[in-house]
Amino acid sequence: MKPRIKILKDGPYLVMGNIPLYYGEIVTDEEGHTIDIIEKGEYTPKETYILCRCGGSNDKPYCDGTHSIIGFDGTETANRDPYISRALTFESEKVRLTDLPELCDHSRFCMRAGGIRELIKKGDPESIKTAIEEAEICPSGRLVLWSKDTGTAYEKKFEKSIVVIYDKQKKCEGPLWVRGGIPIESIDGYAYEVRNRVTLCRCGLSENKPSVMVAIG
């Protein structure tokens, strides 16, 4: 069975194809800026499993059927146009930043050292290095940094996997971080754009389902 995620109507995410599931934690530096997501462990491997999407399960991150009791409305509202067609663009001499704010999961990786836009404006090697780090770790894929010399994006290579994020600084649950280009299929069979980094809502409150926006857990 090929790795993929199927969204069930007013229900959970059906994960198929032996996709590893980890639990991870957002960590910060001495100044309080988020710098990384550290994997703390792995859930028991399963070929197929279902993950809570309504936020009410008593067996998180797995679904326990609570969505059917609380009348969860899982209607998908995310825009289906390709990322690059909707993203804002900011350019400097050496790099180009594409930014799609509606995907923001509020994990704050873009704020270190004055923020990613200020870093690319500066343009010195150290600032560009930090900007690349910030873009590559942006879980939702809101931010992508591109080399103007090669025309390619700076992207980490991830195994196909999902990370259940905990935000240590905010002391709250975060989204599902879907990594490595896992296909995601809508309730109606639509195939969402496959991307290296995506965050999916697991609290049931996002205004951009199935992606995260506004509420993160």
C-alpha cells in the first residue's frame, strides 16, 4: 500500500502505507526564539491508523470516535490552487522568498534574528544562512526560500513521516507535521498538491481545514 493520508467525512485522518508516526517538541534558544523541532520518540509502527481531527479524542493522537458524538464539522475549506500561484514574493540580490500567510501554524521559526525578511534584506552570508535555516524548518511550508542562482528551493530531505507536535513554549498541543511529500486525499477524492512540508489541523478549529490556520491545538 502506497503511503497516503485520506480525509474522512466529518471524521479523522486515515493514514496508510506504514508511515512512521513520531512525537516531537518545539524547542527554543536562550532568547526564547523557536529554533527546531526535536523528535522525542516514535509511536508503535502500524501499516494503517487513524488520527484525531476533531480535537476531542481521549486517545490522542489517535481517533476514538468522539467526532461522531460531538457532531464535528470537518468541512474542508482550504484553497486548492497551487502554492506558488498564491504566494507573496520578496526578493533580495541572492535569494527569493515565497510566503503564503494562510498556511501559518504560528510555530514562530521565522522570527529569530530579526525575522526572515530582514535577514534576506541584509544579504550577508551569515544572515542568508540563518534565513535558509528558518525557511527549511517552517513546518507548514508557508515559507520557501529559493536560490536566485540555481532557481531551486532550499529544502531538507525528510523521510515520509508524521510528527505530532507539542509546543513547549506555549505549553499546548500543535498540529500534525506531515513530511517528505505524502499525498493527501480529500473527502471527495481530490488530491491536494504534494509538498515536502505540510501541517494538518488536529484541534478541529482551523478556518483552513485540513490545513492549520489561526488555532493550533
